[in-house]
Amino acid sequence: MQWEELTSADLGRAARETGVCVLAAGVLERHSEHLPLGTDYINAHAIACLAAEREAAVVFPPFYFGQIYEARCFPGAVVLRPQLLLDLFLGVFDEIVRNGFPKIILYNGHGGNNHFFGFLAQCSLWEEKPYALYLPSWGLSPEREARRRAILDTEHHGHACECETSITLANRPELVKMERVPREPGLPLGRTKGLRGAYTGIGWYSNYPEHYAGDARPATREKGLTLRDLAVEELAETIAAIKADAVVPALNAEFFARERAQR
């Protein structure tokens, strides 16, 4: 069920019946020369909607804000200052729970959100909230990962690559411009390799200054349909597990009871 397509009464009923809202978050950023700026949120939202058809849940409207400071040098990126971005997510979570959902699944469609979303999860321990926040694993189960690898022709992936291009061909083929795929793959330049693995904010750009990681030339819609279905299967199983979960809400209650006792 898609939040924006429901009536007010139907949303209230869905909240009571499912108890789970999925917020699929991407960003607006360059994806080499051949994919649309909205690739991340377009694909994440599509996967979330298909998963919610298999395991009933409500999917929040398309959400295209996140951590994308590394793309500020390219046209089309929409970048919010850090405090505003944090307040935006926390405010949206508050509104989701106010509308009756005690469990929120934050489904990530953009690799640059990984650190930020982990921080959001830890923020749930700063102040007691009437919801539990869950971040599905970024990857697939071993069996599905083997199926994924079996259909791919390239080894290096990451951004606007064979995988992401194929999935976008499955979701929105009219937005993909295969004739603009670079003739050479986007491989890491290793310009900061002398730092011995130390993390820096400029790390992504240092490796992929054209915002292209991988080789999209072998991408096809048929591959994308399979890759998308693997992601849908994984997320649907995760939704089911989270709907049944009573441990995290109980642990949250226990944690904040102990925290209050220290005051």
C-alpha cells in the first residue's frame, strides 16, 4: 500500500492492521551520463512497494533527501545542511508514528546514506519515542547473493553500474540512455590509498570523480527484473520479521526505564 494513494480512513485502517511503515530513501545525484538523477529513490521506492504487496505494509511517499554531499559539484544534486537533514528525518519519523505506525523501516536506496542512517538508529536512544526504528541489511542472503552473482557479467559494482542500470531498466526503462554509457568502466583511482584505509569525506570522490563505479555496458532489463525480484524477496521477508518482532520494543522500554532511574 502506498501512503499517498490511500484515503485518510484507509491509511488509519492500514496502520492498525499492519503497524509498519516503510520509508524508502534515496537522493538526487548524478549517475554517470546514462541514468536519471532520481535513480536511487526511484528504485528503492519501487522495491519497497513490490515488497509491501507480498507482505502487507504501508510505503511512505517517494523520498529523495539524504546524505549526498559528495555530489555537490554536479548539477542536479539536492543537498541539505546537516542539521536540517537530521531534523527532517526525525520529524518525518514523528509524523509517521503520529499517524499510527509503531514500527518504521528505513529502507536505504543510496550507499552514501549508510553512515548517516546508522547514526539515525543510534539517535533513537537519545530520547524515548513511541516507535521502533529498523534498518534492513544492505545486502542479500547468501543464497540470493549467489543468484545475483550468477547473472552478472562484471565484477566491479557500486554506482550506475551493471546492477543499478539493469534495475532502472526494469523500473523506468524510458529514463535510461544506454547510448550514453561510458565506453570504459568506472574503476577506483585510488588517489588516497596512501592513507592506509583511513576514512575521509572526500574518499568517494577521490576514487570516482565522474560518479561512475562499475561497467553498465552489459546491463539489460531482463537482469534488472531478476535483481529487483531478489531485493523484493529479501525486503518482504524482513518486513514479516519486523512485524512479528516484540524484542526491540521491549528492549527500548527496558532501556529507557533504566535511563529514567538514573536521573
